[in-house]
Amino acid sequence: MPPFVVPALVFLMAVIPSADARELKILTGAGMSMPVRALAADFGARSNMTVTVVSDTAGGVQKRIEAGETFDLVIGTQSVLDTLTKQHKVSAAHTDLAQMVAGIGARKGAPAPAVADSAQFKATLLAAKTITYVDPASGGITGVFFLAQADKLGVGAEVRAKAVLRPNGTGVAEAVASGEAQYGVTLISEMLPNAGVTVWPLPDALQMTTIYTAAIASAAQNPVDAKAMLDELSGAKGRAANLKAGLKPVSH
């Protein structure tokens, strides 16, 4: 064998991925990204694999799958997963994970807003100088929800006039933390990761009831690990992570 062949073979062995290398790809609604990322990091470390988590709005999750992006595990609202199931994009077996909890955020150190009941929340919205929330056109459901509640309280026009629109909940939190907006309304789980924001839940009468659910993608490249990850998300570890993120766990 010529002397240059051995180094060449060594080089090829170094650059060719191992057949044992595993990857798990997860697509999640943004409001579930905090607990999903926490469990994914632990799962990847224990399993010695790469776990990639991509988050998007509810509408964004649906558009990505419909456009042909490939993921192993898909987490989104029940309505989005139902639609994707009818399109044969995800398994018909769904697992409910958590209920969304909406909140109002203010810049850290600012006075707490009065939000004990619907009347107080209405007064707070009227007194606010600026309010940031997710642009309904971005595909996020929290902006649509908030405006519906504002209309229900009879202050929809006032809220729209004070709007600082953002494409997602992370942007809402950033606008509050920077002082660009006095208050922000979106999911608590989207604002908690921002240390510059303090968050309070909306009154029960105005609270969300939307459920995040999960299913294995029909085109999953790694359905075995996707199922194992889903079991953890729906088990004790997932429940604890959901509570820490400000989400409401659901019973199975």
C-alpha cells in the first residue's frame, strides 16, 4: 500500500460521521420553549446526542411543517396539531403537556400593576402609556387573545392606540425590559426568561385555556428518541419544568 493511503484513510474516518451519532430535532410553540429547552439539554447530555430545539409562534409551527421542514417531535396548540394530523404531517396520537397562562409584565423595579380582577385590569390598561403584545399578523395567538379580552372589557380601541407590536413573546419581554413599553401582555413563560421583567398572571376571568400538545412527526428520522423525550415532557420532570416556566400542567 502506498504510504499516502493510510493518512488519507485516517482523514476520511475523522470527517465521516459515526453511524452511532444520533440527533433529535424538536419544533415547539414559543410558550413551551423554556421547559422544552431545559429538558432537552438534560436529555441530550444523558443520551450523548445532539438535541436541537426550534421555537416559533403557533402559526409559525404549522407553516414550518406544512412547508416540509423536518422534525422528530412537534409541540403546538391543539388546533395546530389537529390540522397537521388531518394533513398526515404528525401522528394521530397526541399528548397534552400544559395549559398556557397569560400575564402582564412590567420593567423590573417598576410599581406592580393592579390586576386582581377584571375591573382593575381594565383600569390598568386605560392608565397605561404604552402596551406591547404579539402582532396578530405574526401568527401568534396571544396577541389575538389579548385584543379579544380588551374588546370584551370595552377598551379595545384604547389598547390598539397604545400598541407596541412585536413578532413574538420574546420581543414583548424585550420591549418591556428596555422601557420601550410600560406593560407587556403575553404568556408568562415567554417573559420569565427575561431578568429585566417582572410578571403577574391575568385575572382568572380573563385567563387563557389553550393547551399545548405534542405528537411525533410522520417524517421523523428519530421516532424512538422522540418518544422517549415526549415521555419525559409528559412526566414528573416535565410537570416540574412547566410549573417553573409559569405554565399550568395538565393531568393525564
